[in-house]
Amino acid sequence: MERLQTAETAETGLGQIVEAAHFSAIRTVRTEADALHALARALDGDLKAGFAAAVAAIHGIPGRVVVSGIGKSGHIARKIAATMASTGTPASFIHPAEASHGDLGMITPQDIVIALSWSGETTELGDIVSFAKRFAVTLIGVTSNPQSTLGLAADILLPLPLVKEACPHNLAPTSSSVMQLALGDALSIALLERRGFSASDFKVFHPGGKLAARLKTVRQLMHTGGEMPLVPQGIPMSEALLAIMGKRFGCAGVVDAAGRLVGMITNGDLRRHMGSDLLHRPVDAIMTASPITVPPGGFASAALELMNRREITALFVVEDAKPVGILHIHDLLQIGVA
């Protein structure tokens, strides 16, 4: 009986812990979501002019964006610099302490400095702010206090709205960090769009991993030349089947006298026309006319999406109406496009 009561007590205690954790999680997310809504409203108000000026200034510089901050703001500053660098805006992070011991030499008059400080009174940023003012380096200040040292020193001010931290003591940087991060993302994407930075450009800075696989082109993956199962119009299905079985794609393309792709024979076509006379019928009567194709310059991810949507496993790659390659879904899955 005592063991049963102990088990029930433990179960009750665990349930209370789970419930408290759930309540804390919901409260945290909702508080931070409220902060993002406040930021969105600010971008329509006090932040609007400064944000536009910041984008224009960064877009116009010949140098880099130097982002700095300390503590949680420093972690966010690193992320902002990384996001900008990967989306077409040369950027780097400088730690305020290292800046005071030589890294100020990394900043040139052609650069722009973005300094993050929630209070605007971060002592460690003092040398960077002074350096920017001394050598006429444009300073963008991100702070919740426009009347702070950073706010008054900034050439372009990005005032963040005062919000409640998700921390129950209103101390640990949480909501404020989320707003800084979102503002950095907003700057990065605005610059990306202004530069006309494309998916192909993105690929240049992301040569590794799954993202690189999704940005590969069809031309890089397609099978060409003798690997393509192609048959001419007018031949009997008995010959077409030999071509299908001789390759590994489970299909065959049908070309006219000029070499243009006019049809495709798939397993589905064979099932639909199965009968005693199948082998004697011409390919023209069995094939799917005007089959689905992709251009060689398209992205592998787009080809996979098309295959999934149309429930097919192979596509001919066509240029000027002529087949230049064939792509199988296994080619895409093997390199991690999915």
C-alpha cells in the first residue's frame, strides 16, 4: 500500500512538472511573439525611416558590414554577419574586446559598422564607436534607448521598441534578442532583394551540404548520349521494349526524323495497352505524346518537385525540342535533394 501511494505521489509530481514546463514554454513563445509583433509595428513607425536609410547606406558602400556586440547581443551580431555574408552582403563580426586590442585595424572608411546594445550603454563598445566617429565610418546603432550613448552617436539609428523579456524576472535577454535577430534578418533579406541575389548566387556561397544538392542543376545530374533510351517513330513495340530493357530507366523517348522528342513510353503506357497485339503495334500508338520535360538549366529541387507532383520517376531533359539527357528520381535522392 505504501509503495502504491509513493508511486501515485511520484506520478502526480511528474505531472505537475510537465504541466509547469508546458505553461512556461507557451508563455515564453507568446511573449517573444508579442515582441516580434511590436517590431513589425515599429517598422511601420519609428523604425521605418532608419531601416530604409540603413539598407540604402549598406547597399552603397564599397566595403563590408562590420557587426559588433557583447554578451547575447554579440551572439546575435555573429548571426547577422553570417546571414549577410551568405546572402550577398560582405560582412564580418568583430568582438568588442578584440577590437580594443588591434582588431580595429580591420575596419576601413569604406565599411559600415552595426553596433548592437539593448541598453545603448555597453562599455565594451566604446572603442568601436569612438573609432567610427574618428575616421568617419558610418555607424548604425541598434538599441532600445535612442537617448543612450550609442543612440546619440549613431549616424543611423534603429530604435527597437521596449518589450517585456520572456524571463519571468524581465532580466535574461530573450524577447530583446529575438527582435535583434529578426531585425538583422530583415536587413539581410532587404539587401538580398535589392541586389537581385538569386538562388544561383546563393549556391556560390553554399557549396556543401543538402542545400548545395538542392541547388544543383539538371545538367549536372542528367544522363546523356548513349545512356538515353531513345527510339524512332514508327518502329514496332517489340523493338521499343528492347530499348527500354537495355537501359535502366524503365522508359523510352520517341523522336521524329529531326531528332525532336515527340513522345515517351512508360510502364504506365505498357499497362494501359497490354494485349496480345502489343508487340506488333507501332510506338506512336502506345506512347504518351508531348511528355513532361525539364530544361537542362533548371534546378534539381524543381525537377524533384515536378516528379513528385506528377507521380513520375523519370524526365527527359529537352533543349530546342530535342532530348539532351534523362533524369531519374534516384539520381536526385542519391545526392540528398529530398
